Amino acid sequence: MPDKILNNDPANEKSYTAMRSVKWWEKKRLAFNIVLLLFTTLFIWLKQEVPNARLNSEWVIRTVIWIVGANMFFCGSWGGELLWTYYLNRTPFWVDFRLLLFILGTLFSIIWTWLVLIPGI
């Protein structure tokens, strides 16, 4: 594919740029999951719904479902960039802007987790 990009084939250049965007976001997915898992566990512990601070199968299942759902929304990050870049013919997001979106999205996920898990506090 680099040969075709060097030959100024715009279709392949767009695909290459789109794949670089997806790779950037996917490299951040593990960090996102670790942060969300730590905060979810912390919020469950703070709510003290786990007797004697032991996780039961219900909380494990709820946490897994929550993180799977969060990952579906995480796909919206690179999906949005793909729409922006590939289909709307715009320039890709700058790395600094991607990092800002990643941080804001992670903070939003933490706050949303707090609001859902701890409604009474």
C-alpha cells in the first residue's frame, strides 16, 4: 500500500490515514479499560453493596456488562474520526486533539459511572 500512496492514489491514501486513526485510538483502549475498571471497583466499594468487601458474581457480571457497554461507546471515538476524515473529506484529527478527546471521554465515563452506581450520594 505505501507504493500506491507514493503514486498519489487518493483512495488508498484515505484508507491509510483512516487506519492510522483507528490504530491510534485502539492503542488507548487498554488504558481506558483499566481506568474504568479501577473506578468502577472503587465506586462499588464506596457504595458498600459488596458484603465484607468481597465481590459476588452479580457485581462481576454488572461490571463486565458496564465495561462492554463503555467500549461500544469508545468505538464512537475512532468511528467519529473516520466519518470526519474519510466520508466528509476533512483532515484527520490532530494527535493533541485526539488526546484531549480521549481524556475528556475517559473523564465523562468515570463521572457517568459514578452517577449510575452511586445515585444516593
